[in-house]
Amino acid sequence: MKTITKRIILIYSYLFFSLLFYDFSFAFSDPEREIIVYISPEFIDFPDSTDNGFLLSSSGISSSNLYNLLDTSGIVNISRTFPSYTKADTILTDSFGREFNISLFSRVYTILLSSSDSIEVLIDRLYQLYDEVIFAERNIVSVTTGSDPEFDKQWYLRNTGQGSGTKGEDIKIESVWRIATGGPITIGLIDAGVQLDHPDLASRVSGDSYFWDVNGNPAENITTNHGTQMAGIIGAITNNAYNIKGINWISPINSYRVYKNGVSMSDVTFTNQIEASARNDGIMNLSFESPTWYHLVRFAIKYATDIKRRIVVSITGNSNTNVPKYPGSFNQVLTVGAVSNNGERESYSNYGNAIDLVAPGGISGNVQSIDRIISTSIGGGTKFGNGTSQAGAMVTGLISVLLNYRNLEKSDMEGLVKASCDNIGAPGWDEFTGYGKLNGDRAIQYLRAPMF
């Protein structure tokens, strides 16, 4: 297994033990009418109960200002957002006797209103109670998942059992979209260039086009589709009544061209493009593999990860082997393998010490099948593809949304993503699926939880 820093171990343990010992059974009933509130403990003595909710009069709120505000705001009830947690559940001890501070989930409450009409007014007034309320926010951000005509083919975003798939075996992105959809932190796509005027990408992607030859000269007869497919998975324009949805709806994507159809430019070009992305972007996607350890490329990746503290996502490769492939086998990157629409490891997905997690990559073969991954394609349309490249792009897309919601330090975000995975292999890390399958819903819930 790749070397993990002490900081990653701490954040992984911090979140893993929360998940291991407790059940996240949320008390949500009607998110449109709910506010999530973190109340300072000195102002509330809420009953230690897993009941669905209490009337305001039984809530134990000691602040008259807070009580009166809620009493005049049409409160139906108040409940613990994470009812399995009690006030004592702030420190856990592992089998080695080490103590871990966990997020104070017991201090988070769900307030159900009789109507959503005045919900924003109440949130503003709650924020005026500086001593009593740490934060207050809606339980849901209303977004639409309509209008993109090929969304029903994107089983990796919403798996309803399309093709030969299993319902629910997706990356759990829709619950993320209710909270966050992206932001100003940019994404570096180091790949084969992108069709910059593709109708589903034109306002999202800038930088290098796919029109080039191995000497870097324009050659419009070359149709290298890989970069355009990765860009669509990460950030196709959403709700524009065209093609598909991207995982990230907002963040700019910068395209850095380094190869076409498996034929790369020079080692120096690779290095320069990685360093350029490290200077400009918050996260980088490197969906390619090589059997060769290139020292210059490793130097550039270490510059990105160790100096600039960027998250670099790469892949295991598509040869069903444990022979190291690069850059995915460099310690500094987050390395992704592939699973099918049934949530099982795909046979082509490489394995071994380098793998961190898995994500949907589609079934093997060259057929245009819904069991594969649909994305944007050169010419303005879409095409099905498969591979660990697609899986890596999904991890990049999700992390880019999470970073824009809460810009955690590199190792903390990587640890959080790994800790939130669905374990599908042997308990803990294993050489075939790493820490498990990407789970956006659990990741955003970890990210929302108060860390103080």
C-alpha cells in the first residue's frame, strides 16, 4: 500500500471510527421545510433520545432569545440531525488505546417549519444570535436534474437499473448537488486536448484543443476523443437541454494537451504542462498510464502535490495486472480503479499497492452499450467509452465540487474521500478496490459536519 502521511491517517481515522461505531440515521422528513442548526451546548440541554423530534417546549433551550425566535417562527418540532450521537460521543478509543476526537454531531439539530415561506428570514435572524448559534443553513438547496436529454443514460450519476446494471450503484451525486455544484476553484485536465467549441463544453473549458499532431503542429484530420470525453464527465454544461450532465456544474476546466491516441509529446512537455496546471488549478486529472517511471514527470507531480499542495488524480490502468503503471503508482497521487454498473470491480482494472479507491468505469469491450460510460464526443455529440480513465474523471469531478464547498488541505480532503468510500472488497484497504467505491453522499455529509 502506498505510503500515507500521519495527517492522512489522522483524518481517515477521525472519520472512519465515526462511521464504524455509529449509524447515520438522519431524522429528515421534509427537507424543503427544514433548517440545520449548530447550537452552542451551553444554550441547550436536549434530551438524549433517538426519538424523531420534540416540541419546542421540550427541547431544553435555555436562551430566551433563541427560544422566543423559534416560538414565533412556526416551528413544528426540533430533532437531533444525527440521533445516534449523544453528548458523550466526542472521543473514541481504538483497539490500540489511541483517542480520536470526532465531529460534534450531537450538537447539530434539524428544525422543521410549518412552511418554507419564511425560511431564509429565520436563517438570517438565527445568525444574529452570535452566542447561541454557530451556523444555520437550509437542509436542501433546490436544484433541478432535468433538461439534459441523455441524462437517463448516465447510470454512473443515477443508476435506475439501466442496461444490465443494479439500481443505486452510482456515485451518489444527486444528494451532493442539493448542497454544492462547484465554484471558482479550477480543474486542470492534462490529456489529449478538448473540442473547445463542443456545445456541451464551450463555456466551461479553455486551453488546448485536440487538433494537433505528434510534433505539435495543427492537423485537423486527427480526432483524439479522450480529452473531450474526460471533460464531459467532469464538467459538461448542465440543464442546457443538450447531451449530458457534468458532475461539476460551475468550475472552469483548463485543458493541457500532452498526447493523442496514446502517442505522447516529449517528457519535457509533460512536465511543463503539469507544472502549469499546478500553478493555476486546485485539482488535476491525469487519466493516462505508462509502464515507464519518468523522473521529470515525477518531479513535476511532486511540485504539484508537495509544494503547491494540489490534489492529483490518476488511474491504475486497464490491463488487469499489478505491474506498476505511472503516474498512478507515484505515492503523491490519488489512484483510481474501475467498477461496473453492478458495483463490482471490472476485470480490466489494474490492481496492486497503488490503488486508493474505485469508481464507475463501465464494462469492457468496444460496443456502444449503455453499460459503458456516456460522455461528450468530438463532433458535438456523445459516445460511450470505458476504462479507469472514466473512473478517474469521476473522482476528479466529485472532489472539485467538494473543494469548492469547503477547501480542505490536500491530505485532509484525500483522507475524507477515502474514508467515505463504500467498502466492497476485504475490510479496510485491499489491492483490488483500495478503500472502496466513491460515495458522494457520504463525502458531502462528512464535509458538512462541524469540525470544531
